[in-house]
Amino acid sequence: MSEPLIVVIPHSLGKTEALRRIKAGVERGRTEFARLMSVEEESWAGDRLTFRVSALGQRAAGIIDVYEGAVRLEVTLPWLLSKFAQAVQRVVGHKGQLLLEKK
């Protein structure tokens, strides 16, 4: 396994609204990326999502923590997927910012 990929996305929504948006975004992502990956496990405990997904025959596991002023994603990628870590980090950061923009 490689080093974990960590993305922290600041926001000014407050924890409740950020949590609502993250939950909706996770559900939307599940269907939007269904042809690329499958969600094997998804478990919410308070403000933390623990998940396990598979893509390209590889498994990755991680957590999403929702805080008052930020959302933190930490995912450990297997060797093959870690080669795409920088691209994943950019895309997740950008999509996360869009999701958490104050509207």
C-alpha cells in the first residue's frame, strides 16, 4: 500500500450543511461513477464516512470527516491506483470545492 492521499477542502457552510451536501454528493457520485468503480462498503458514524471501493480490479479504503470549517478525505490507494493519485487529488479537490461553495 502507498501513503494515504489526503484532501482537505475548507468551507464556510457550517457542519450541518456541509454534511448534508457531502451525503448528497456521495450518493450522486455512486451513480455518476458506477461504470468506473463500485462501492463495496459505506458506513456513516456521526460526521464520519468510512468506505471501501474497487476500481480497475483494485481496492481502496478511506474516510471522510466533516468539520465545522472543512471536509477531510483520506484514502489509501493500492500501488496501481496510487499512480493516479495527483490527478485524483486535483479532481476531488475541484469537485469538492464546487460542492461546498456557499450558494
